[in-house]
Amino acid sequence: MTSFLEDVVAEVEMKYETFEDLIFVLPSKRAGTFLRKALAEKADKTFFAPDIYSIEEFIEKISGLAYATQTQQLFYLYKTYVSRKPDPQDNFYSFSKWGQTLLQDINEIDRYLIDAEKLFDSLSDIQEMEHWSLRPGKTQMMEDYLSFWNNLEPIYRNFNHALLSDGLGHQGLVYRTACDKLEEYLTHMPAKVFIFLGFNALNTAESQIIQQILDTCPAEIFWDIDKHFLNDAVHDASYFIRHHGKTWPYLAARGIKGVSEHYLSEKKIKIIGVPKNVSQSKYTGQLLHDIHQGHPGGLKSTAVVLGEESLLNSLLNAIPPEIEGVNITMGYPLHKTPLATFFEMFIALYINRSNQGWFYRDILDFLAHPSTNALLNAKDDPIKETIQTRIKSKNWIYIKASRLWACTHRNDKTLKLVFHENNPNPQEIVQIGLNIIAELRTRPQNRASRLGMEYLYRFYELFNQLDTLLGTYNFIDDLKSLQSLYRELLSSETLDFQGEPLQGLQIMGMLESRNLDFDTVIITSVNEGILPSGKSNNSFIPFDLKLHSNLPTYKEKDAVYTYHFYRLLQRAKQVYILYSTEPDDGLGGGERSRLIDQLLTDGNRPQHIVETQASPSISPSSKHLKQIKKDASLLDLIKSHAAKGFSPTSLSNYIRNPLEFYRRYVLGIDDVLEVEETLAANTFGTIVHDTLEDLYRPFLGEYLTVEGLKTAKADSKGIIEHHFKKSYGDGDISRGKNLIAFHVIHRYIENFIDQEMENVKHHRIKLLGLEEKLQVSLDIPGIDFTVNLKGKLDRIDEMDGNVRIIDYKTGKVTPAQVEIVAWEDIASNYDYSKAFQILCYALMYHKQDPISSIEAGIVSFKNLGAGLMRFATKPSKRSRAKDTNITQATLDQFGQELSNLVLEICNPDIPFSEKEV
């Protein structure tokens, strides 16, 4: 089947002797490339190629103006706004939020040749009516608001005048100027034949220019439309062409040329619902693989049309490796490159810095970026890792540049290049950016990568452009405005792919597909809100005023996308239409597009339409609890740990989950070091323990007294502050949750001492030991290597002649956790871990200093009213009869359970088995 362009070339060749006197005008540059190919394939002799223009190039040539970039337009518009708008004025950052919308409206007004003065007058009147009030006079806010609308017309007029005086124009201004200069252009134009190809929706300026050329010059126009749609009085695919046929005298007299009859020919259409957008890319990759496997040459006439162009990145990763030739029309967006996020984060560092310094998360995120790693790290001094470790170990919540500089022993210029003590201004930030790029160019990983060097070159160009703009305009005076400008420049930049544009698989957006025909077409993201884009109205001009002024609305936009969608289907033999089945997929899409429903409900639709749902194959995964077998090397590690000593905490962790014991105590894998933004529970406990040790140290070997405890209570606040600084590093305790934690600890200590003073009034309490480190050897039958038990006893005292072992807990503990009924539970049930730990302490103390009877218990600071919760045995859970004395018999019984537990840990035939926690 021949393509539209091939049909036109064949007809033109029959009518004209030579191509060199022709001027072809098409909707896009891409179509021009394929037209040249069609001309070359048709030629049987050498000839001069005709002039081929896209419509924008053609109109630019007529107008004599150059297109201003989007950024140039924004600067010209802001300059005009500042000169016209009385105070208060928005700064550039605030202006850029709505300035783009105004630019779009101005562009549309000129492209459709609207009388701007009348439209802006109507817009002002509408705003006046909406803010009409029965109360006399208007508030200052209302006055300022209406003043803005009243100033739009002078802003528009002065903006256009400023551009024209520099030989520039936005698209609409170029089009309006071309309408005015068309007659002059045609007068000086040598005898040429104009041929317009494949147009559909035309703005008023394009329509007038094309009609005038058709009426006054040798010219023809070919429409790329199927007869099926043209004869349908309501189908949106032919909405614009039907309208042109009725309103253009040229078409009314001569008819519409270029009409084909391919849509109802035999073709296979498959509509596939796929969950999530990335799955669409994966599914497309599978389709391409199947096409290549079935017919390798078939990819030369295959196109992937992205309804949502942000899928390009995931699609490139999904293309099978055996497909070599890929031509990408749209280019790779520069804002998706790693360097884009690096400089975005760099600028944001100085925008978000407070008077206290940088928040640690911002620094850690910036340090985690690959470009930061390349910039800072040297072989002999990994600065990045040093800074990260220092931040976490010292608990730096807010960080000044001087702290970062001090992290390295050498005078590192790169570190000072990135982190400055004072906030740079926009000009300085740009210069720093250029210096960073120069440094990155010297790094081996970039010099070895052509793509990396290309990224750096493009950002070098971008920062030079920023430098020029800042030197020309003085209103970018803050970093937020600079950030907005950086994003604006970045959004319009692409990394262009080099290759043969006519070979291999074609990947393009919907607009690039104009006038192009392929045997196989894959269209992605055919969802509402994407194809078509829906009722978005990013404009200051209300819908009713647009209708009255003959400006396009979302209805016309829907018709444009309907035409492009069906035009792709006209000549294709195999069509795959993909849509996301997920209603909220993050890219603006909702349910599947109405275009799919329209295709399915069309009574004259092509046959062989198949609907299907695709999803990745999912095999149900049942969670298998892991097991680690004990080989010889692992047994050596266990023996080494046993020799160093099992602690009560490590053994209770084994009871809770043997796999956690294996990772933490056998392999020595500790928790990842993190910054404690607020005081962690373990640090909280350390401060309480260390404070109590310092407060009670003077009483060691003596009886507690009320007077002594009062003195300790008075000293408690200063000692808590000391241990806060010692355990919490350089973390801030002067505000927020940390300040609350400080007062909670202070209250805990005071309440505990108050309770002690009450006890001292009724009992004689002698302090025997504080934070004593004990280690004893365990003689366990069946184990022929050293096994030690070690631990630190928080407090040992004597109350009315009875020795007590006391363990402090800052968490909540209840009496039920230290009272047991069945001995086998103590070494197998984690609920009794507190009882297990205090019996370990009792056993160690008894082995070091044998005593006939001991009491051991826990003081819980969150349950201080319960007092000392003593270990006890009882005949049943509900029984009130408790035995709190820990005798030799008690320790023997516990020793047996402890031996069984250690035997299990050291048994080579029993693996470390994961428990569900």
C-alpha cells in the first residue's frame, strides 16, 4: 500500500515537468524528510530538489521575523509588565507562574487574528461584573485586581512592539505579520508553484495565507483524509476539513484533493489494556520483539507513537537488544538527565538553607547524588563518606559550611566550591555552576563517557545562557527566580539523537506522525486526559468569551487529536492500541479513551478488532521462613562469640528471632547509623542510666539518706544536660521534641528519687554496686569450648538485709512479664524476656558472690507506680501466691534452661531458623 506522500508525489510528477519550480509546504519538518525520500525513490534522473518547508518555516520566511525562544518571550513580557503595572508588582518568580499562561493567550490571539483591544476590553468588563458589589467603593485588593485586567491590553501591545523592534516575534506575532506582508512576499517571489500537503486544523492566519496563495498563485492543496470520515457529517476526524470545504471558495469550486479509501480495507486492530504506564513500555518491547522475530524487515515500516511522551525513557529501556536501528524524533529531554537533578538540588540547597544552616537531610540527599560523588571523592580521601559518617555520628541536624570544611584534613577546594558560608546571589550561583562543570570534566568517569561529556557540554551551554540573561536583565535578583529560570530553560532543551532518520524503527509523538504512514502502528497511553487531553483550560480567557471571539476551545483540541488518531489507522495493516487500566496512573490519564469506545461502536468500523487485557505473569509467592545452616566457619564465629560472652540481651534476641541473633551478634551487622533528628529510644535509655549512675555514685557502699537524695535531686538537671550532650552528639536539645524529651527524663529522675526518699523513710537501703560489669564462665555438658555470660548490672543494693538486683527500663514493663509459671517458657517465649534477663544477672552475681537468697526486679520508668517489679514464680497465672526469693534451687532450675538454650545455639545440627515477629 502506498503512503499519502507517495500518492501526492506520483500525482505531482504526472502534472509538472520538473520538481525544481515547486514549493512544498507541510505541517512538520519530519514530514519534509519523508517527502524528500519519496521524491528520491520516484526519480529516474538527476534533478534539483524543490523547496520544502514546514508551515512555521514558511510563515517565518514571509514575515521576515525570527521566532523568539520561550525564555526570550518571558523576559520581554516581564519587562513590559514591570513598565506598565503600578505597584505592587510581582517579582519574576511569582510572575513566571502566570506569565506562561498569558503568553499562550497572546500567541493565540495573534494566530487567530483577533481584535485584541476588543477582547481585552470584554475580559476587563467580565472581571468588573464578577466583582460588582452593592457596597459603595471597592477595597484596595479589588482595585489592584481590576487594575491588572485593565493593563493586559497595553501590556500585550507594548510586548509585541518590543519584539518587533528587535526583529523577533512569538509564533502568533510572526503569523499576524506574515498575513500583513504576504502580498509583498508574493510580488517579489519568482514563478513558483505552491503545494500544500496534509493539513487539518488551521488557525485563522494560516487559513488566510493559504487561501490567498491558492487564489492568486499557481498552487494546489492535498488533504490527508479518508472518504469514510469525510462523508460522515458528525465524525470529528474530518471536522476541520469539512469546515474548510464549506467555507473556502477555492475548495467549493474545485473540491477536496488527496482523499483516499483505505480505512475500511482489511486490517488487524488489537486493543490492549495494560496495568500502569511502565507496563505499557514493557508490553511494547515484547511486541517489537515478536515483530522482529516474525519478520526482521517489518520494523522498517513500524512506528511507536507515544500518546504520553514521558514514557520515552522507560520505552528505550524496554526495546529488545536485537533491535539496532531506532530513530527517535522527539529527542531525550535534558531535564531527565542526572545532571539536571544535581543542579536542581544544588540551587535548592541555598534556597532552603535557614539561619541555622542546612538541614541534614538536604545535605545527605545531595551527597547521595552520583555527580556529587564524582565531584568530591578522590582516591586518597573519600570526602563524601567522611562527611556522611560525621553527620550521623555527631547528630548534626543543622549544618554550617564550616563544619563540612572541617571534615577533611586537607585544604579541599572542591568542597569549598560547593558549600559556601554565605548564600551566593544568582550571578555567583551561575559562576559556581560553570566551575563545577569544569571540575566534573576532569573526572575520569566523565572523560571516559561520551554521553557524560555531552551532558556536561549541554549544561555548559545552559549556564552560559543563564549568565548572559542575568547580565542583560537585572530583575533576577533572588535564587527562587533563578531556579524558575533554570527550569524554564531546561524544559525546552533536548539531547538530540543522531542517526539515519529514514531507517529502522520510528519512535515519535502524536504530532510528529502527521503525513506519515506505516504498515504497523503501536499507539500508547490512549487514555482520557491524554488522548484526547480533555477539558483543560490553561488560559485567562473564559470559555464563553473564546466561543464569542472564535478562539479554539478544548472541543477543537479534541477534534485535532481525533484526526491524528484515525489518520494513523487509515493505511496501517496492523494496529496495536495500548491504554492503562489503572484510573490514577500519575500522568493525567483516567479511564480508557473515548476514541477507543468510538472505534468499537462505529457500525462501519474495520473488521478484526480484538480487545484484550494484558498483565505480567504473577506467580503467588508464599513466605518461606529462612534457615541458616551452621557450617564450620559459622561454628567458629559462634565459638568466638561464646568466648567473648553471651549477654542477656543477645540471648533474649535469640529467643525472639534466631535469624536476628545470627545477623547482629554472630555476623556483627549492626543497625545502619542514622541521624537522630529526635532522641531515639536507646539514646533516651542511655541518658537515664548514665544520669542515675552519676547521681548515686556518692552513695556507693553507704546507706541512702533523705538529705543525700535531696542533694542528688537538686543536681539532677545539670547532670542530665551533661549526658544529653555526651550521648546525643551535637544534636539540638533546645527546642521541639528533644526539649520535651529532656523534661521527661528530668521528671522521670525526680519522680524516682522522690520514690526512693519515701522508701528510705521506712527501710534501710545500702548501695552495693552500680553499673557493675560481670562475666562468668558457664560449664555446660556437651560443649567443649569456653562459654561465658557477661552483662552490666544497673544496681545492686541491700534493703533491710535482703540483697536486690535492680534493672532499669525506660520502656513500659508490667509485673506479668517478670512472673513465670512454667520454667520451659523462660527460654522459649519472648514475652518473658525481662524475667530471663534479670535471672541472668542474678546468676552472674551469685557465681561471683554466692548468697543464699536474692531478689531481682525491674524498675520501669513508664510504670513507676508499680515500684520494683520482682521476679516471681507462681503455681498458675491467676494465682496471687508468689515466691520472689531467688534461691540456689531457682538458679539451678534457670541454669538448666539457660544451658539448653546455649546448647541449641551451639548445636551444628540445629540451623538458625527465622521466626515470624
